[in-house]
Amino acid sequence: MTATTMDRVDRPDHVPAANVVDFDYREPADLAQGTVYDVLARLRDTGPEVLWTPRNGGHWIVTRSDDVKWVQENYQVFSHTEFTIPRDITPVKMPPLTVDPPLHARYRAILNPFFQPTQVARMAADARALTIELIERMRGNGGCDFRLEFAEVMPPAMFLGIVDLPQDRRSDFVAWGKAYMQADGEERRRLLGPIVAYLNQMLDERHANPGDDLLSAIAGWRDNKRFQGEHEVIGMALLVFFGGLDTVANLLSFVAWHLAEHPELQRRLRAEPAILPAACEEYLRRFGLSNTGRLIVSDITHKGVTMKAGEMVMVPIGISSIDDRRYPDPLTVDFDRPGNLVPGGGSHNTFGNGPHKCVGQPLARAELQIFIEEWIARIPEFRLDPAAPPLSHMGPVNGVSRLHLRWDA
């Protein structure tokens, strides 16, 4: 039976009572008292560094940045073969995300070419043109529903260009992705049905008549001598489908929310455009999004507790990003924070560590920078709409459910 957020299990004998915290990452009880990151900060400050929760089938959570990095890099103990909590909530495996090295590399090689610098530069030009178009369309309105009018348009449009799916189906695809990511158990399986059916149809069409898009490259894996079955191609297609529709949309929404609450940062970005790259890295650091799981494949003792083979551990990127041992005053966005311009990006865990580091990070960085640059240049000083306060949610990906902005047109 698939576990749901309502499933609670008894504490195993090897779990110390002092390490038990009743925490449901899908529906945290104290979310009404602030944002997702306030919830994570309280969890970090009040609980043990390695805790166990009876929710979602029972699982471990690490709450310090060094431990998150340690789990991410040690796939020999913490396997990607189960990536969501509770276990089996995702009925389809999604390589390369759910495959450990060395097999991981064969699937990663299919995705890598589409996120090389030349490809990203071409996509960035499209992203900028669309960003300007969207902003100019709403600028005279004095406000917007940021999720609906921008965040769920620009990043998904870029993704649809990569896989060459119809732009006029964007709203349908976004709705599919949002519903699936927020569902549990049998409801999640039911919602997956039409997505799989649609992607299978597209894969068949691209295999018969391939183009230069990512979906055609995935369909072409059927012709590889190492092809092992249809589960590989539909799994890869699902991975890019879900990754492309929701993640960057939530990142841009958290950034817009923060800027709306901090007009002094808006003014600084307008006055000092050279700080934009550092600002982007700081926002990536501040708003880590994913709450992913790992399957423990061998017993391991860490910080006084023994995690057993067959159990799950969560690595919440958002809590890693606000670790006060690693970042002084971590909840504050500081564009001058040391390390924001180290070679290869910021000194944060937001895109992961080790062989599973996010393949789409170059495009995400480009989209974030283009958004801030064009929004700040074209929209007057903006603020939150007091009539519709923003809302955030937790789950496999931290997100913004509602964000209404106002400005003087």
C-alpha cells in the first residue's frame, strides 16, 4: 500500500525517542505562521540535527548544510533509486534522477547537450524576448497575478521550446504538473495516467519523425544497444516534463515576493546593475526548493543515531540554504555575501551535489537573471497586494501558491 501524508508509523526500536519530531513536510502544521522557510528555520532550531518523523511512512531528515551535502554525495549509501517520500509515491522511475552511477551517466548523456552554453545562450535570447513581451503587456495595469501572468508562462514556455511541445497547451501542462506534484497515493497514480498517455504518443511520433528537440533525443534511446525497455524513455520524458514546468516558476515567485517586501533592494538593483549576478546567486542560495529523499542501502551511524538499510532520509535543500553555521544571518538576502561569485556559481547546495547535480542549472540561472534584469528595468517600484496576501506551500518542491503584486502605473 502506498503511504500518504496521513500515515503515521510507530517509532522503531533503534530510533532514540529524543530524535523524534512529528513533522509532515507536505502539510506542516505551522505553515500559517510564515513562509516555508520560516517553517524550516523552526525545524532547524528546535529539533535534533538528524531527526526522525513518524509521518509519511516514517523517515529521517537531516537539518544541517554539511549533512545535506554528505548525503547527496554518498550515493553508495544513500541511493537515488527511491527519490520521493513516502516510498513508492512515484510509480514510475525517472532516469537519470532515479539511477545511481555508473548507469546514471548513460541517461545523463542524453540530456547534457541541451544545456550546454551555446544552447542556453540561444534559449536565453528567447526567454528575454518573451519576458519583455509579458512585462510590457501588464506594465500599465498597476499590478498582476504574478503566478498566473508571468511565472507560469515564461519558464514553461522555455521548457516547451526545448521539447518542442505546443505552446497553446501550456496551461494544460502546467495544470497537470501542479496537480500531480501536490497529490498523494492513488490520486497521484490517477493523475499520472493522461500525462503518460500524452508523452507516449509524442515519443512514438518523435521516434518515427525525429527533430532536434530533447523529446526526440529521448525517443532515440530506443535505438541504443543498451536500451532496456519503455520504462526508460517514459521515465526520462516525465522527468523533464515535471522539472520544466514547475521548479523555475516557484523560484521566480519567491524572488518576486521577496523583492516586493524589500523596495530598498529594488532600488539597489536599478542603481547598481553590475551586482545582478551576485544577487541571483544570493537568491538561489536563499530559496532552495527541493525536498527529496534517498533510500538508505546499508546501515550507517551518524551523529549518534543509526539509520538502517531500507529506511528513507530527506535532504531538504531549503533548510541547507538557511543554515546559520554556514551563512551568517541566513534568512537575510545579502547581495554582498562572500562566495556569491565563486567560479561555477554560488557556494550553495541549491542545485545539488555529486553526480546528480541538476542538469538544468545553466538555464535556471539565465532565466532568473533575465527576469530580475527586465522586471526591475520596466516595472516601477512594486509591492505586495494587501487584498491578497501571498501563500507558500511545501512538498517535494517548495512553492508559491499565490502572489499578487501592485505598483503605480
